[in-house]
Amino acid sequence: MAIESLAALMDAGAREDLFEVIVRSDCVDRGVTREASIARMTALYDAIRRARSGYDPALRSRSGMVGGDGAKMRAHAQSGRTICGPYIGGVLAQALEMGESNACMKCIVAAPTAGSCGVLPAVLLPYQERENLPDAAMVRALYVAGAIGQVIAQKASIAGAAGGCQAESGTASAMGAAALCYLAGGSAQAVCHAAALALKSLLGLVCDPVAGLVEVPCVKRNAAGAMIAMSSADLALAGIRSAVPPDQVIDAMREVGDKMDVSLRETGMGGVAATPFGQRVAEQMMENA
Amino acid sequence: MNLFDILGPVMVGPSSSHTAGAVRIGRMAHRLLDEGTPVRADIVLSGSFAATGCGHGTDRALVAGLLGMQTDDERIKDSFAEAAACGMAYAFSRVNLAGEHPNTAKIDLVGASGRTLSMTASSLGGGRIAVVALNGLRVRFSGDLPTLIVQNRDLPGHVRDVSDVLARDGVNIATLHLYRDHPGGDAVMVIEIDKAISAQRLDTLRAIRGITAVTFVGAQEEE
Ligand code: SF4
């Protein structure tokens, strides 16, 4: 039984822990045992942790536009001069580091895509450390994040080429918000509303990678996606609900994506990609091809 | 999409379609050639693979896959040097393959024994791929399930022969597709099955008259 809507998830989650609902659905979906499913998700969490330790601030991406910012942010987070405080500073650093690792051909875990791979690690890894949570809890939260992504993929899209960056960064942020809300003890309803609040905050975001590369603006959007995941989780935990029902937010995201001009869907022809800076980088890449 | 299409693949960046998908395409060709690392690879990049492939490492990813690497192998970015070390010559060209998916590569391989393979495959997004042509015939399969590929002359009775052999091993067929160029000409049977098939059975299939090649590719190994 694949989970088809957030309404279905909220319904099932009112009676039973969300993780149980989702792991069962995965077993049916892929024809695997519960143990095999959990083992694979546990391996995935290990891969996320390995990806974190693979960060190298000295690396630069193929175009040279990306690299080293994660380390800058990490130093700043510990400087005592942050606006957001050291904890959020660390989250931002993690988001940038993972995005940079991806751009520099290090190993990462796409979640849901490679371009948006920094959001989930950025909200989950520091939270686990601060709250001293066991890995098993984090693995359960990954199921919740994954189910949110599945519903969005099914009802709309998770590809920038199809739905713009709202579909990638927006989905990553919604997944992160849901996972955090779940870990903090939020109800299934709160979890799904956290996801909807995040998605709504990034609604309309275009996909405009400079020279078509997953570098600019992608890396820094991971930081933004992580922030919105955290704020959305806290709103939902406070008892605040998305006025628009969560499934309708996803429908709206799809509609916005359908209306988005093709130049704003990963073609590298609109948005920041079309700026004089973006065009210059694109020309340089063509010359070096 | 299943849960692990959303979370994953574990991959070397930067792009699931242009890097991870490209590794899988190269690796699929490697496995279809079925005799280890090829000695020569001619690779045609089409569409967006040609336009932005260099910045995404698509070229290095394809070569890495041809060497047998998986999507999470950190040697992907050094695959050109690895290819030299393994004695695999390669050449790239950029041609627009009309009518194909935007992210498509055509790969022609020569193996150590002189065996050749021609494969065209597309990267569909999220690292998922589809083989769309094999040795000049249009086909379509993903390699997500264990897949048996039987090349034969288009003669009556081959489907029965092959399914008999599979039944003897208790192998259940999930899907079966036939492709041919013209009646009585070259044909390909693509059979997705639920579990692996023994090497011995593959040899039984190879011995059937009119069958020219049999290749088995196991399900995409996962992290
Ligand atoms: S701008 Fe496009 S390529 Fe970059 S992260 Fe967003 S959706 Fe992905």
C-alpha cells in the first residue's frame, strides 16, 4: 500500500506511529522484510554521516564557483558573533558543506535530489547531537522524511526540470521539517503541517542553475531550505496549522511548476543563470568543454 | 517512486541525472559486454549530456561506469587516469541523437576477446536509467530487476525454449518483451525475472540453436 496523500498519512498516523505505517508500506511496495527495510535505511543514515566527514574545504567545483564556504560558516558559527546563534550557525555550515561536497564530486546521499542533498543532514545531524538521540530514532525520522517526499513526488514532482527548485529545495525542506517535527514528538497532523508550511514558504522558487551546473544558486539554497525546515517544524510544534490543507499545498506546487516557463526549469536560461555573471560563466564552461 | 528513490542514491555528485545516471549507464554497458573492462569505448553524448556534461562530470562518470565502478565510488572523478591504468581507450563525440531523451549516451565497446557491444541509454532523473537500443535494435529496460537478455534469430519456438529453461530453475518471469528488426531477422528478448539465474542455466540457453548471445544482469546492487 503506497501512501498516496498527506491526508492518508495523517489519518493512519492518528491511530499508529507514523514510522510503523511507513515501514509497512515500504515492505509491501518493494517486497522486502521489515528487517531488510530498516537495515537499508540504517545504512543510508550511515552514508549520510560518512558524507559529512568527507567534506574537504580545500576542494573547488569544476567551474571554480563553489567550495570553502562551509568552513567559513563553521568558523563564524563558533565566533560568538552570529545573528542566529551557534546552533543554527552549525546547521547552516552543515548545509553548505554537503552542497559543496556534492558540487566537488564527493559522495553524498540524494535527498530527494543531489542538488538539495544538504538540507536533511543539516537539520538532522546537529539535532541528534544536541538531543543525544540514538541512531534508531534518526532512522525512524528518515522514514517520515521519505514518505513526505514520496507523496510530493506522486502528486507533483521532485525534479527541478519539471517543477522548478520549489520541487527540489521545497521538497527537501518539507522532508526536513517533517522529520524534525516527528523527532520532537509532534503528532502526525503536526508533522504533515510542518511539511506543508515549509513547502508553502518555498512555493514559486525557480530552478536557475548558472551554466546548468548544480553549484550556483543550489549550494546556498540548502542553507535556506534547512532554515525553513526548522522554522516550519517549530510553527507546527507550537500548534500552528497551515490554513491551506497540506495536500492542496502540494497541488498548488504542481500547478505553479506547470505554469513555470521552461527557462526557469533547469535549462540554465533564466533567473540568476541569465544574469551577465551567469552568462559569462556559461561561456567559459563552453570554451573549456 | 519507492522510499529509496526519494532517499538515495548514495552517489558522487554533482547531479543524479548527469553523474549518477551516467555511472549507471556506463556500468550497464560494462555488464552487458560481460567480459570485464572493455579495451575500447566510443561514447556519443547527446542533448543535455553534451551541453552541460563536462561541468557535471558526465564524461568521467560514464568512463567510471565502463570500468565497473558504482555511483558512490570516489574514484569517479579520477576515472580518466584509472582508464589509462586499466588499458581502456576511450573517445567522446557530441552528436544530437534525434528523438532521444535529452540525457542520452550511445556507447560502442570492444572487449578483450574482440566481442563488441552497441548500447544507447538515457538517464531519466534521480539516477534511474533506461537502455533504449542494443546492438542496433530498439529495446527498453531499466536493470532495476534482474534482467536476462537473449539475442537470437527471430525463429518460432525461442520464447518457449527460454521460458522452459527458466521454469526448470523455478524462476518467475516478471515481464517479457520481444524486439526484432524484421520477421526472421535479429531479435532480442528482454526478460525481467524475480531472482538470479544460475550460470549453468545461462549455458543451457547459449546452447540453443539460433541464440547468439545471452547476458544476465542482476538487479542494481544497492548501497
Ligand atoms: S536551482 Fe535547480 S539544480 Fe539547483 S538545487 Fe534548485 S532545482 Fe536543483
